[in-house]
Amino acid sequence: MTALFVGHSYIDMTMITDVMPSGDEKAVAKDFAVSFGGNAVTAAFACAKLGHAPDLLTTMSDDWLGQMFWDMARKYHVTLYPRKVARSSLSFVLPQGGKRAILRARDSHHLRPFMKLDVGTYEALHLDGHQADAALYYARACREKGVLTSLDGGAVRVNSDEVLHFIDVAVVAENFCTQMKLTPVETLAYLKSRGVKIAGVTEGEQGMLWIDEDGHISRLPALKVPHEKVIDTSGAGDVFHGAYVASYLSNPGGRWVDHFDFARAASAFKVQHLGNEAGLPTREDIADIQRLYAYCEQKV
């Protein structure tokens, strides 16, 4: 069982530094990591690490960074369906104190139409809202075929409202609520009004406020990773999305509270590692995290 992920690709350069030079200053970072980036892209790689080699429809260029991305995808058995752009996109990520500053350089001018694949071969679709035309096309096509559709609502996109009519699972960020001028509870009501079956709002250290199939609202608290172990929170939400898709693929009839519990353990693993690639957990890593924090909660 596999899934299709649709989004925008980046190469992420993540650096640990105490200072940000300006003017003619120079500084040396303490550590760095180079990896794939992008919301749906990182989710796809997380899903692959968890045993479900996905297909990924994403932006690609012919430059040397594009070749680096091809190599990364081959390593994880991610099948690429590229949409051509002139230049690869870059993210410079600076994690510090449980937060992260990000500077992006993005080429979103598509030189070719997106590929139209046979969605009947998939069990799930995950979107991040980028490639708005492709997102709407695949959300509608998968809904018609009965394929589970999932949306990472990190921000409001140009056609978010229209796409949401074809989404089964939508997990959005606080930024989405802010842009909509809605509280988290109001955002859940808005998502349900669009036909979303499972809706959630992630709130960082507070975890996720979500509403299930029966309309019951509850909070899934974040696992309390000790502050000194938090290295890089960037990509934690993307890993969360990729992990719940992987959990669904392994057990389509399972409860969403279990899929989300699996995903929050994956996210807790990610924040303890620098860069997206190092932060991808295996199933054994997730089981270890779940056992560790279950024990910690019992002790409390």
C-alpha cells in the first residue's frame, strides 16, 4: 500500500549557531546538516523511512541541487514525478531555543504542467497546498476514487477553501488560524463545515487540538521532550504528517487517535536531531519513544 505526496521541494541547510553575522562580520556555526526539505516532501521521506515507499510529485530543476535531490530520493526509494522549474529552492534554517528562523529562496514558476497519474493505484494522498492546480486536481480525483486525502495546512493557500471540500484529514498550524482570524476551536468548526472528517490544529508544545469522526473535540498533548534534548524543531510537523499517513497505510481500519499517537512519537524523535534526514525515525525508534514516555508519564 502506498501514497502520493504533492508539494514543493527544497534543499535545507540547517546550522546551529549562537550568532548571526551582519555587515562584514564572519562567524562559524557549531554544526550543520544538509537534507531534503519542503512540507509534503519531508512527509514523503518520513513515510518512506517507515516502510511505505511513496510517489512524490514535486518541483525539480536540472541544476546540481536538483541532482542532489534525485540522489536523496533514490536512497529512500521515493519515486519522483518532477514538475520542472528553472532553479532549485533553498532553505536556510537556524534552530535555537526550541524555535527556528527560516530564510527561503523559492522558484515556484512552473515550466511544465503537472503529471496526471492514475490515482486508483494509491491508498492515500497528502498535500501541503503548494502547486495549487495539482493539489486541487488530485484532491478531487482521489475523493472520486475513495482514496484517503490528507492536507497539511501550514498556511492558507490561494485555493485552500476549494481544496478542503475534497479533504478527509486536515491538520493545520496556528498560523492557518491566525490568517483565517479564527480561534483553534472555530478553525475546527470551519474545517468540519467544509466536509473534513478528521481535523486538527497543532499548537507546538501544547500538542494538538483535534476533532474525531464523531465530532468529539479533545487534546493530544505533545510528548514532553526535555528542553536540553531539543535540537531542531524544524520539520517536526512534516514528520508528524508523514508518520500518520504511514500508520494509516499499515492499518487503514485503525483509530485516528492511534495514528496520531504514532505520529507524535515520530515528531518527538525529530526534534532531538539536526536536519530532516537525521530526524526521520524508524518504527523501532517510534516504539522506543512511546515506551520511554509512557514510563515517564507513569512516574509523574
